[in-house]
Amino acid sequence: MKQILANFNKAFESRVRLGIMSVLAVNPAMDFTGLKETLAVTDGNLASHLRALEEAGYIRMEKSFINRKPNTSYSITDDGMESFSSHLKALEELIRNQ
């Protein structure tokens, strides 16, 4: 059991961060508004979790303009996908061993 728990990634323990990574794992990219609506969180809450994941190197941010309006989109990095996959495998192993 200790070994399984050792494979958990603390960066993904939050419901919001787990949600962000789940959404970005199956979508090539998603903008801030789309993430906010999908996860049903506030701007500030989402922004702080995105910043933490970006600082960890798990996601990347890209700013652009769409019809002269600023747009911020996010995508998962290779390291982020690898770390998230490892975390999911640890969760699956924990469930199987219960």
C-alpha cells in the first residue's frame, strides 16, 4: 500500500487540478473560458490551479487574439501527460487492491 501511495503525484490531488489535467489529456487545447465552464469553478480558483500546473511544467499557456479579443488557451506538455498517466495508474492500482 505504501508503494502505491508513493506513486501519487501531489500536484494532482486537488479536484480542480485533476479536472484540468483530465480535460487537457483528451483535448489538444482548451481556452480559459472552456475550462472554467467545464469544471464549474471561479476565475480566481481556476487561474491559481492553472498557474501551479504551469509552474510545475505540466501544462503550457498560449496567448492569442481571436477577432481582436485576447484568448488564452492551455495544453498538456509531454511531461504533464507522462506524470498524469503515472498518477492515474497509481489510482487504478489502489482501487484494484482494495
